[in-house]
Amino acid sequence: MALTFSYFQQGEKTKPVRFKNSETEYTTSASNIWDIAKAYISTTRTEATPKNTVPVQTISIDNLMQEKEAVLYRLGHSSVLIKLDGKLILTDPVFSDRASPVQWAGPKRFHQAPISISDLPTIQVVAISHDHYDHLDKHAVKLLNDKVEHFVVPLRVGALLKKWGVAEDKITEFDWWQSTTVSNIEFSLAPTQHFSGRGLTDKNSTLWGSWAIKGEQANVFFSGDSGYFSGFKEIGEKYGPFDLTMIETGAYNDLWSDIHMFPSQSVQAHLDVKGKAMMPIHNSTFDLALHDWQDPLEQVTTISEEKNVKLITPMIGEKVIITEPKPTSLWWRNM
């Protein structure tokens, strides 16, 4: 499946590249925006945000550095700290209080991160899935810059990082289906069905995608954000099987089902990519949709049992051994 994008020329002026999905074109209209606005006004939720404290296990730096197995830790939302082959990999690091262009408004964190940026050791690779504020945190990138050896990003996301002070030789940009070895670990960017943009005029000017991350110890899949599509099966054929998948499970709604999966689709995506164990991400940190905050975990737990899928739902900061994940608690029910 080839990447599809377009550009247009008018005289000597060239409009920006606009990337496209492979199977569906996500567009918004005045009618669609009105429908979404009405839904936000009319929908009644029991618990949009947690009424009690979300449990967080603090990550011990000493234990992290001494760890020999392939492990990972959920930091919140889609931020995951992975130790693979002795190297540290960080996905979509968001540490700010709000997933927003400003810190005085926008979705606010339900919990603090289980480790601060200042306490993090050197990170070999940061992998970014796309440029939305709940996945690409400008403030975090600036603070992480001196601790990170390399950033792997979809096409044109590198320009943002360079603007924020990251050296060009620390950035590798990927097209869909492109693979490169960084720190002796293979990173492959695969398609998703989503969109990009951080403002009113830059929609789809940067690429989006998922990551297949393969080391000697384990092979893992990080979905980024996506609607369900046939490409997951192609990813499984090309890069699977995976010891563990980190699959978007949260922020779903009929009004934007082209670009975010329902929990049943998240489980199917895990099966499509040939995952052995699944960890749902994109939940439990920000209120980004119209469902109750714990609904993604409740639904995916029920569905995974029906589908005989090995589901891992660790507390924020809880260690998971990638190749032999132990059963985790239904921690949100005990809050």
C-alpha cells in the first residue's frame, strides 16, 4: 500500500502537501460540527472524569536501570515507556497538565505522570505517531530534548521538532511502510486512518501512523490513533506477530468513527495485527469524548473475554513484562 498525498501549484506559489488516508477521507463540514456541538450539549454522563484519585505507581529509576527483561510502563494516555534490549523508548510523550495549545484551558489530566521528565534517564528513542496535542507535547519535547538521543516521526513532523530546538541529525522521518534501525532496534511506520493538524490552517500537512518496534527480546505494536480499517491485517502480515500490542481504546463516538475505534474494533485490530497480549491505551488520562472515563476499560475487558484475548490493564506506572505479562487488576473498579 503506497502513501497517497497531493500538492497543487499556482504559478510560483506551491500549496503545502496534504496527506490522505488510504481508505477513507475524513472531512468536517458546518453540519458535522453542529452535530458534534449538539452532542456535547445534550449528552448526559455519569462520570466524565474520575470522582476519586486515579492510582499511580511511581517508577523507580534504580529498578528501571537494573531491569534486564523487556518491560513497559504506561505513563498516561498514549505515553508508554518501553525498555527493550536494554534501550529506552518513549512513545507520544505528553507530560503537560492539559492536552491543549494553552495550559489555561482544554482537557486536564486526571493524574500525574508516574515519573517526571527531570527524573528520566537518557532515552534512546522517542517515537511520535502524529502531531495532535494529546500525542505531541511541545513543552515535553523541549524538556526532553537533552535527554533523547533520537526522535522517529512521520513525514513533516520533524519540522515542528526542529522549530522547538531539536537538532536535525537527531530526527528521522518515515513514510508509511518505511523501516529503519535506530539504536539496533527496527522501527517501522505503518498506516492508520486518522488526520493531523495543530491549528486552523495546517490540517493534514503532516503524516500520521502506527509503529512496529522490533528488538531481539520482543516485537511490539503501538497503534497511535486510527479508525478501524483493513490495513491492520496488512500490518500483521508484514510486521507481526507481536508479543504485545498497545491499541487505541478511548475517545470514540459515532460522529467520528472514521478516525477513532470503538472498543470492539480495538480488539479486532489487535487480532488483525497478530498480537499475543493487548494493552489498551488512549484512555484514563484526558476527557476527549462523550463516554464516561472508565467506559473504554469496562468495554474492552468484556469484549476481550468474549474473544479470548489476553488483556493487560496495568495501573499507571505499573511494570509489565512484555513477553510474559502477568494478570493485572481491574483497578478502576476499586477507586
